[in-house]
Amino acid sequence: MEFSRRNFIRLGALSSLSSILFTKASAESFIQKDSFNSEKDAFKLGMAGYSFVNFNLDDSLKMMKRMDIRYLCIKDFHLPLNSTAEQVAAFHQKLSGANVTGYAVGPIYMTKSKTEIDNAFDYAKLVGVDLIVGIPNKEDLEYISKKTEEYNIRYALHNHGPEDKLYPNAKSIYDLINHLSPKMGICFDMGHNMRDGREPSADLKSYHKRIFDIHLKNVTEATEKGSTCELGRGIIDVPKFVKTLRSVGYAGKCSLEFEKDMKDPLAGIAESKGYFQGVCDAVK
């Protein structure tokens, strides 16, 4: 890493400060006053909806509003797949009230039948997003490729690490889709990629033209035993990753997915956001 001693100390201080301040009454004002989603970078910070699996939509949006995170990948436990147009309109109204935009739906599992695929595309169209994050069967990829062209909706396959026999890492997805529609891509989970022994920055550089979405997280080990953790505490070189995002001109969302302490995630998400912003501010 090409960091000066001053920047290195600054990053450490920022990460520690975000944790300390969040435990005090002034946490909300500290978090709200920053504005990560500036025009400095083409990529924007978001939240992967799965982080809020234990919370209803209202409480999830309260957390996002406190942290000034403005983009959400929508999960079906907040907006069911069988929602009506009226329910979708009410959902978007709630998001708007929190200054949040739903930019994608998923991950959605669709491994039982093509009907699940058809329903997912109808759902995305009704919700009004242009990106589905999904986990399909390999034999359905050609069918999905045609659907992306028919609906003009992109489809990003999510990698889930060494336990995932379908799509463990970004390369496994790229090798299956590189000959298909350019609307077929990858939701790049950098943590699971690392757990499968593949360095995230290298794979981002190699496959960036097909990476439509990124799940930001860190992990404790580059093995199946590795667990997810706060962004600044794991083994992934986040400053290098940010430099790679800029060098390849990535213009999608980088969505925090916090899978540690999922019944009490706010402090960890805030720490991760503070660290990521500190890195983005310090890296040249």
C-alpha cells in the first residue's frame, strides 16, 4: 500500500473514532453530518437488505437514515414477491421519507422452476429497478439471458464462497456468463470471494466489466472457516480495493452487508461505514 505514515494513523483513528463515538449520545449527529454519496467517486455506498433480516422496514430505514446511507438493495422480507402495485407505491413512499432509493432487488433464489425466474422479472419491473441479484440454476442461465433483453433488466449472480457448489467466486460466474447478454453480470461479494481463496482486488480488476453490484464486507480468514466482520478489522486490503474501484471506473453500488451481530448490527455497520469513508478520503 502506498500510504504515508500520516494517512495510516488517520485511518486507524477514523475506525476507532467511529466505534467510540457511536457508543455515546452524540453518535447520531456524528453519523448524519457526513455525506458519503458525493460526486467524488462514480460508485455509491448502499446497504444490502439482508443486513436487516431481523428488522422491519421502518426500523431498517431508521438505521439507514441515522447513517446517511441512501441506497438499498431490496429484500423480499421487506417487500414480498407477490406485492401489489399499491404495496409497492407505499413501500417507495416510506423509502423516500428516509431519503433512500431502492436500486435493486435480491438476492432472490430461483432454483425450483422457470416460473420463479419469470416472477422475479415481473417483480423487478413492478418495483421499478433495473437490477436483479439472483441465485439460479446453471442450466437456466441462457433463459435468464433472454429475459434480461426482453425486460431490459440486468441480472447479477451472487457468489457465496466455498460452501456454494454453484457460484463460489467471481471467476466461477464470469466463466459461465461471459458469452451471454451483456446484461448478465455479477453481484460481487468480496468477503465470500476471499473465503474461497481469491483476492478481491485482483478479481475486481479482471471481471469489472461484468460486476454490476458489490457487497462490501471483510472476513477473518481466507478459508471456509473465515467469518464476516467489520470492514476495517479483517484480512482484506480495503484501501487496495478502493484504489481498484477507481482504476477500473466502477460506477455501481458498494453495499455494506453486515452479517455479524445481526440482531444488533447498528454499531458494526456504523463502524464499517466510517472506515470505508475514511479509506475513500485518504486513498489517492
